[in-house]
Amino acid sequence: MTNPIAAQIREHMEVIGADGVHVGTVDHVDGDRIKLTKKDSSAGIEGEAHQGHHHYLSLGLVAEVEGDKVRLSANGDVAYGMEEEG
């Protein structure tokens, strides 16, 4: 069965935390995760160790999809800690 939220998420949508903070930009949905673009992979992370590769967020963090934004159920700073490297 296809996840109804995944079906609403499109490439280049902005991903924001519950607090409105920019978390990343959707590259695409990969299974049960959102793959973020490389250019945003270090958006909220200090240093450059996280640059140059993709990060993923679980679809379970998505609270809603509205217009061209994916809003998460967690605040931006919490979502950064939940990113998975890929």
C-alpha cells in the first residue's frame, strides 16, 4: 500500500520544522524516507562534515503537506538531529 503522505510530496518542496525553520529541500521520496538535496544537507548543522552527501528524514516526521511545503511534527533543531546520512 502506498503511503498517502508520500504521494503528496514532490521534488523541490521545502521541508520546514513545526517552528517554521527551513530543514531542507526534497530531492525525492525513497521508500519511507524523504531524501533531501545535497545543497541543503548542512542547512542547520555546524561545520562542513555533513556537506556533499544526501540526508534523509523519516516520513513519520511529516505532520502535513500544504502547498509547496512539507511541515514536520518536530521543530527544525530536533529534525536536524533525526536526519540520517546516506
